[in-house]
Amino acid sequence: MIIKLSGGTVYDPANGINGKRQDIYIKDGRIINKPDIQARIDKTYDLRGKVIMSGAIDIHTHIGGGKVNLARMMLPEDHRDDPVKRTSITRAGCGHAVPSTLTAGYRYAEMGYTSCFEPAMLPANARQAHMEMADTPIVDKGAYALLGNDDFFLQMLAAKKDQAAINDYVAWIIQSSQALGIKVVNPGGINAFKFNQRKLDLDDKNPFYNVSPREILISLSRAVHDLGIPHPLHVHGCNLGVPGNKQSTLDTIEGVEGLPMHLTHIQFHSYGTEGDRKFSSGAAEIAESVNRHKNISIDVGQILFGQTVTASGDTMHQYEGHWHAHPKKWLLMDIECDAGCGVVPFRYEDKNFVNALQWAIGLELFLQVDDPWRIFLTTDHPNGAPFTTYPHLIRLLMDRGFRNDMLSTINKAAASSSVLASLDREYSLYEIAIMTRAAPARSLGLKDRGHLGTGAAADITVYTEHKNKERMFGKPDYVFKDGELVAEKGRVVHVTSGGTHTLRPDYDKGIEKSLVKYFDRYVNIKLGNFKIADDEISDLGKGRLIIQPCVR
Amino acid sequence: MTQDTNSKRFEEVPCPFCSLLCDDLVISQLKDSLKVKQNGCKLAKTRFEENQPRVSPTIAGKACSLEDAIKEAAKILKRSNQALIGGLGTDVNGMRAALRLTEKAGAVIDHMHSNAAFRNLDVLQNHGYVMTTLAEIRNRADLIIFAGTDANTNFPRFFERIINPSHSLVKINKKERQLVYIGDKLDSAPAGKSPGKRPIKLQCEQDDIGEVFSILHALSVGLEIDKPTIGNIKLSQLKNLTELLLKASYGVIVWAPGELDFPYAELTVQTITEIIKYLNRMTRFAGFSLGGSEGGMTATQVTAWQSGYPSRVSYARGFPDFDAYRFSGKRLLETNELDVLFWISSLGAPIDLPDWRVPSIVLAAPSVKINGKPHVYIPVGIPGINHTGQMVRTDGVVSFKLKKLQNSEHPGVADVINRITEAYR
Amino acid sequence: MKGMIFTLSIKPRFALDLSPLIPERLQSMTQAEIKRIQLNYGKGKLAVDKAFKIKSAKNDNIEFRRCTDKLIRIGRDMSEGIIIIKGDVGDYVGQSMKGGTIIVNGNAGSWMGCAMSEGYIQVNGNVGDYLGGALAGEIEGMTDGFICVYGNAGNCIGDRMRRGMIIIEGSAGNYCGSRMHAGTIIVLDKAGEHVGFSMRRGTIVLAKRPIHIAATFRSCGNLKMQFLRLLFKQIADMGKQYDIFKKIDPEVHRYAGDLAYKGKGEILILQPILESIKPGTKSA
């Protein structure tokens, strides 16, 4: 069966196509060359006047795993006003800040997203994260395994094990937890918090292991690089949310010795201490540094106003954040000599100085980082805002007038302390296509995603161009997933099961010897039971493993 | 069924029969029978080794084909106006199937032990808490307080696996570990055998534990209490314990919601979680809850990710509707607000069917004792014996893949329910 | 508007959710439209006229007659008008009520007045648990309004209550005023165990000394409290049914607690104890 998308205007940055009218042909879930004249076209969509992009990719969204599920359970009041009824093709669920897995999958697809990546999968909790992702329909999934706070790794660093051994461990974690990348959250800080340490800057030492975040970052970045894991080390840095943290962020960028590194939700790490309130924007300096260091990529973690919930592995800073919980409830968990998690509901208020400035800082970063190939559009769902706000965020980036209108409604002191009003930049459709498609696919090493060239997976989104970009991106006309029409006019019309992207980096199996000993002695789980078998992902015929090559 | 004449040996077998999910069992199989060779507690031995007779599905007590039983179950559910999908003694896939059926049948879903679970969930939803997991306790805790549970009676391997480890990461001097018991009828014998300090025992009624923790909380804050004794406990004892709380490097309070078995025990749980939160201002402290057996924690987790709510969800209006009070399965049974009861017990819990004349559909392992007469009875396989599956441990973090040890002619819960859902038209 | 009388004509097996039948909604509807309102019943719907006989009333009230405990959520979200309930009624009467009056001539279930923010509820009978409580996940229960129960109340009344007044002329069950944030509860007969459990702020006035007051409530001795004098006068002024408050002396024994939570709440035990007060049902 061949589908023809006829006459649409294509934005396909990976192939250098910027708003060119061209036909696209789909067969067996893939994009194909224009078939022979004789070939039968089974279905043609007349897309004259429509905008075509590949399916969007969310590189950082908390959609599955322990802390997300704890947040769901904790917040019945969050779901109450957004019930989702079952239909003849879709299951029931609920939405808002922490939607049910089923609803999350549908809503992503309805917004034209076809791949979502869970950025904080604890190896100890990986099985559940995968089970939740398996119940997230339509979209492809993948996850980054959390390292850098686990006692095994810190023991290795403390014992000055060589890089090769660390690489073996990192590769083993990737394989045994079925991950696509490695994330580090507050390097060493979650572990230090278990020893009652409340602050850990880049060169502070973990009180027990005597290792610094800097050493952890270098060691893990090196491992990710050496193993040929396409996505650079995904870093949630030190001092999240702490005024003045821009310095540790700048130091982190400098300190990684030129290795590739991805700094996530950098908005939360771009704060200065200027002004009467000792809270100011560090966006200009961060952006300047990112512009200068081509080894660095970032995602923003934009905040948007309203009620949401913060769910993070960073127990140290979630503990501090709990004083601002809204509503006043919060949870923390120390987890399995592995890491931890904290869930703190939060409401960002546009009239609150700090929140309003956070909003402005995120946008300043978007507008001051030059290269859209190294900056990705995220709200750190749900931490900055639920992912359903993306169309609104895109409008803020593409429409200066709208942005300035919004700016005029926020806390006056925050607005006047921000340079946002002076930033004229408006993102083009081409740049949006880069930062939501081509760039994340490239960063993650997904060669057949994020573009519309021959051979690519037919994950395609079709929009009607509209002056109001929120409207345009909120309800795409058509969304195709692996060549199947899954959503039309912003409603799911067909439910499929996405795959799970993973890697198979090489390692010396000898590492398992010390791991068996460690697991028996300390974790008290059998190593064989810790590992997630391939058939657990493909269980029930609902999932499918997509093994991405390492780049070596 | 394959007939192996030779004995088979399975190692690293996870045990699904309590929520500790010990995964180090060694089990041998000879012909049809299983034998726990190493590392099984009494419950594991009973359930793994229990004879599972071959039985037929029945309708109104008469043997029938599986297909007829499935059709009948679908028919009854279709006719129902308010069904309860209860019991939920099953694995992740069983829960996925149960939720799909609940949605289709517009029923209410709730686990047999949710009364216990909601003692914690109420606190989570209203205030939140600070918790920890097994390996953290094993490696870090220097003060462990057992609140209303001895951890031993219902979780016999807790001490062996967590309290008395051969090694610990943080090199807590084992002799320095202090155990404290607060509550009634607690068996502190295992603590006596532990290498740590002499355990402290504070005897009080279970429903006075909340007041004891409130006092400890007030004392920790530095406020004076003017009553010299609280039940059998002297204020001086509580003052001494307060010193220990404040001095601990990593303190843990363990409770078992199922053993705080009195009305409104969530309020007691909250006194525990609130003092833990407070102590975290100065030092590190965390809670640990022992519960969620018979698939309870698994049911809670799967229901939460698919519906957004932990349990006690009604799909009567087509969307998940949560009410911890009205959609309690126990309450619905007591008030007779049901017209069909659908009950799942594949892990061994006995079934008490209500005596009123409401048709019941029972999916149970063949060995499960049923008190009452189910209208439709379908024998099912046991997860972790007859089929693989996944289950979630008591801390809600770690889950295991269960092994298949033995063939069974009985299908698994997920399989049966999915067929009922298909037949429901 | 013209009032209406709904007389239950069926024996509901399942809970029948009456939340659509509130004065402000019915006001703008014809009787024919009202008859067709679909009520949630089990997994199905039941039209109003399949469950009730309807007739116009002589006054402006909405009246429910021959009620049973399967009727739930009467007066949910109402903000004006008067609802009269005759017979026993189920859970969640006056849930999230924002104004108006509900009078129950019979017993009511649990969660009455939960999350209410204004309005008046009077029960000439007994009520269940969690009177004035909170919706799932909400930090605060009732945030204002006035509830008076002439009979007895169940357990955990005023749980997480934020503001407003609950008067129980009969006895209250266990955990009275649990986790209260603020507001006032008055119990004129016995209160059960664990009064004021984990309360943060707020006032619980008891006419009879409970068997046990937790150690985290500190005795502050006997006091004459002017605010109580004013409060009782205010209540007495609300109508004849509150005449009893004219007789109560504002001298109390004060306990401050719960000390685990800063001890800013109080349990006030009236002195001398009012022997003359007996629980019972009166008519409105």
C-alpha cells in the first residue's frame, strides 16, 4: 500500500529542505522515493497549502516510572477536572499535569509528537518505567538510565577504578535497564543527601566517598563518549533552582574538558543573585557560553504559569523546594542505593517575582542561544509545565507581539529586570522543525527519525499554517505514525503501539563478577533478576525493541 | 503438559506470595510437584508446594467448558449495573486486563486489601511523606523503629534480609544499630538475636501509637509534655527515645498498614510520617511500609498509571472516577450496592463470597478455598509458578519478573479476562 | 422561582446522584425539562421522572420526600435557595456548597458539607463520618459555612476543616476535629476518643470532659473566654432552635494542642458541665 502526501510545504531541516512544496510517498511505514508511474497509489492526501514536518520528538519528558506514578497517586485533585472518557477506539484516563499513561500517549500523538523520552529512569525502577511506557500508546519511547548517585559507581570512583571498568559498568547498565542514554542528576548530590549533606557544588566532595560532582561528570561523559552512545551525557547539574547557580552551570560547561554534554532544563540552572531580591537572570552568560562551546547542547525546561507538579530525582533540592509546595504536600524517597526521587506540587504565578522571572529566563535562553541544533524545546514535563502547553510555548517563540503582550502581564519588577522585551528574534518554522525534530533525533542517534528523507520512518505531522501558532501546533490536521494515520484534526483516530529505542554497547562481561558480589552483599537482589530481558519489552505484543547502533 | 522424569532445578526464583518478593529461592521440580529447597519462608513453602488439582470451570456449580464460562461471565457483566472487579490477587498483566474489563463493564475496581493500602494512600494524598526502600535500610539505617509491627510475623525474612545483613555499604557498626518497638503484641525475639544494641520495647495499644509519635514529635521540637506516663510508657522513656531520634544518622520507622488494623488508622500513619518529615530538617529519616501482599502493591501501581488513581476507581461514567470512601469494595459489599461480584485470587488468598444473592464470577487458583458458591468459577494458573509475569515489591519501586516453573492446563488471569473482554459485546 | 417537591417513587438499589437538582439550576427549567434530567445511577442513567413524582410546591423550596440513604450529593455546588430533605439521606449532602440552606429531617450519611465554602446545613437527626471534611487530595476541608446537627455525629468530624462552624448537639464519635486547620466545632454531648487528633489550629468546644485528652494537649487551666460569650450570643441570635446557647456559660478549661504541630489549636471544656443537655432530635 502506497500513500501519497501531495503538494504540501515541507520543512525537513535534516535534509536541508526549508518550506519547499514536494510530494511524500509512504510504503510499509517508511518514506520511499517517488514510485514508478505504474505503481498504484492507494491513498492520496491533498495537502496543498499545508505544512509538513516529521513527527515531533520530546527529548525530555517524565512520562513513566516511580516518581511519575507517585505523583499520579498523590494528586487526585489534579486529575479530577480533566477526566478522559473511553471511546470506541481509545481507553479512558485522565489528564493535566501527570496524565495517565494512556492519555499521555494519545495527547502527544494529537499534538503531532511521535517519540517521547523519559529522562530519569532509575535502574532499580527500570522495569516499572518500561511497563508504564508500554502502556503509553502510539508514540515511540526510550529512557535514559540514571547514574552518578549509585553506590556502586561512587565506590568505583572512590577506588580510582580505570575508565575502562567504568565504561563496562555504564554499558552494562544501559543493557540491563534497556536504556538509550545516561542521565546524571545532581551528580553525587542525591547520594550525599542520604548522608545528610544539603549542598554539593561542582568541586565539593561527597562526605562518604570523597568524590566531587566534577569527577562524576567527567567520568560519565567520558564513558558515554567512549562507548559510542549517541546521546551525550544528559546532565541535570548541581544546585537546581538555587539563586546564583549560573556559576556552577558555567563551570560545568568549562569543566567537561570538551566532551559532548547535554545540559537539561537549563532554565532552572541559569540564576544570578543580582538585584534587591537577590534573584536575577543568568541567561545571557549561559547562552553566550553555550554558543561558544560546540560540545554542549541544552534543553530549556521552560516554565509556564499555572498549577503543575515537580517530580525529580534530585532529593536534595526537592527537599528545599518543599517549602514552596502548592498545595502543601510533598514526598521524598531514598531509593535502593541507586538514587532517589522527590515530588512537590507547584503553582507558577505570573504575579510572583521569582516565577515571572523564571518564565522570562527560559525565553531569554531560547532567544539568545544561536544554534537551534543545540537547543531543544522542553518544559521538563511536568516540572515547568505539562507537555500540553507546547503549542503555547511555540507561539511565544514565533510571535514577538504575543510574547511582549504576555510580558506586559507578568510581575512588573521581573519584567523590567529581564532583557526579554529587547529580544526581537522570532523562530521560523524551519527552526522549530530543527529544535523539535531534526536536532533531537540527531542528538539521540535516531537515524531514521526526525526527518522526511527516503528510508525514514513515516512519522509525519501535517499542519494548517495559521497566524496563531498555538492553534497551528495544537491541532495538526494529520499525524502519521510509522505510516499509519493515527490522529486527524487533533483527535486520535487509530491506536498503535510504539517501539522502545535502546542500545547495545559492548562491554567486558567480567564486570558482572563484581556486580554479582555487590548485588548479593548490598542490594540483596539477584543480578539475573535485576536485568530486563528483551521479551519484557515486547511482552503482550504491545511493545517492540528498536536497537540503535552505537557510533564507534 | 510435558512430562519430565528428571528433576528440574530453578534458581533465583522470585516469590510472589508476599510483597517482599524475595528473589533467591531455589526450587526443584519432580514430576508435578515443586519443592522449595532453599530460602523459602513458611508461606513460600506452603504456596509453592501446594497441590493444584486439575479442576474444571463451572457455571452454577456444574462443570462446563472454559469457553462457556467465559461467555457466561461476559453476559453477566454486560447485564450488570454496578459490578465490582475485586480481589485482584494477580500480576501486572492480570491488572492490565482487569482494568480494561472494568472500563468496558463500567465497574468499580478495588483490591482485597485496600483498606490497609489507603491508610498510607490517604496520607500520601493529603500530606505526602518521606520513604525509603529495602536496600537503603539494609545499608544505612542506624536506628529502626517498628511501629505497630514486628516485621517478623507477616514478613518472616525481613530480619534475615534487611536487619542482619552480612555486609553493609556504609559500614554501620552492626553493634551500634538500635531497634525500637512501639505497639502491642510485638515479637521482638528476632531483635534479641541481632548483633545490635538491646532493643527498646515500648508497650502500648495499637491505636495509641499515634499519640506516642505525637509526643515524640512535640519533644523533638523541644516542647514540654506534662503527663508523666502515657499508658504503660513513661515520659522519661520517650524523652530518651527523642534523644535517639535526633542523634540518628539515618533513622527509619517501619510500619505495616495491615497491622494498624483499627478504624481511621491513617491518622496514626500520619503522625509517623509527620515526625519523619520534621526530623529531616535536622538529620535523615525515612519511613518504610510493609504491605501490599496478594498483589496489592502491583494493583495499586498499575491502577495508578492507567487511571491516574491508586485504587477504588469507578468507570461507571466512562472515565476513571475516584472515591476512596464510596468505591471501597468492602463498603460496596457491606451496603449491597452491587449486582455482580467479579473476584480474582490467583496467589492463594481464600475467598469469602457474600451470602446475598448476587451472581459472582471467581477466577482463582485451584487450591484457593472458596467460602460460598460462585455462579461462574474459572480456575487459573499462578503467576510465578505456571506463567511468567511481573510484580511490584512493597516499597513500590522494585519490580520483578516472575518465572514459569511448571505447566498448567489452567490459563493465566490476564488470558481469561482478555477473553471475557472480547466476549463482552 | 416556584418550589418543587420530589417524592422518591422507587427503591434505589445503587447510589442515585442528585447533584443536578439544585435550586439555581432548576430555576430556569420547565417541569418537563426537569423530568428529563438524567441522573447517574450505577453505570446507567435514570431520568428524574423515573425516580421521582414531581409536583410544584407552595413555597420556593426544593423538597425531597421519602428519601433513602442511596440518594447522594444532594445540594452539591448549590449557592442559593433552600433544599428540604425528608427521610434519611446518603453521603455528600451539600458537597462543595457555596451558599443557600439545606435542612435534613432525618439522618444523613458521611461527608456532609465536605469542601463547603458557605451556606447553612441543619440536620434534625444523626450524621455519619467526615462531616465538613475535604475532597480527595485537597489539603483543606470545609472553608466556611455553618453546620448544625441535632443528633449525633460519626467519626473524624471537621477533618482538615479550615474555617466555619460545626455544632453537634448530640455526641461526636472518635477523632473529632482531626487534622483541623482552623474553624470551630462545638459538641454538646459526649465526644469520643482522640479529640483534636493532630489538629493545627482551631477550636473544639466540648460540653463534657472526654475520657482521655492526649498528652500533646497542654492544660492551660480555667478561663472565662469573652470570645465564647460573643460566639454563643451570635449563635443564639440565629433563631429559636439555638436557645440553648443562651444558657451556656463561657467559662472553660482550656487545653492547647496538638503540641506536635505547634499547639495553636485548643480544646475548650465548658465549666460547669451542662447536665441538662441531652442529645436528641428536634424539629426545625
